Amino acid sequence: MPVTDDMEEGKFFVKQGGRHVATPLFITVLVVETTDLIFAVDSIPASWPSRPIFIVYTSNVLPF
């Protein structure tokens, strides 16, 4: 997907020249959320042996 160099009023996607393009804000959110997901999955084995499965699951799925 093409990405524009301009920030467009806090939008993730804009239409330029008849095409939809992503903004740098979208790329930033994509990177932050991907990193968050990687660290959430990475923390499962660290808490697995010491806690019940429900606590392990909810601590990684729900934003506490």
C-alpha cells in the first residue's frame, strides 16, 4: 500500500489523486500494536508454570 509523507489531520488513510493511501500515523500505530502483540505472546511462557491458565490468558488478552 502506498504511504504519503504528509500527516493529514489525524487520519489513517486519505485519498490522493484518486487513490487511497496510508499516512505515517497508520504506520506508527501498526508498528506499536505489532510490538505490543509480540511482547504479549512472549510473556505467556514466563507466567505459565506459576499461575492458573485463566489468569495467564486474561493477563495477555485483556488490557489490565
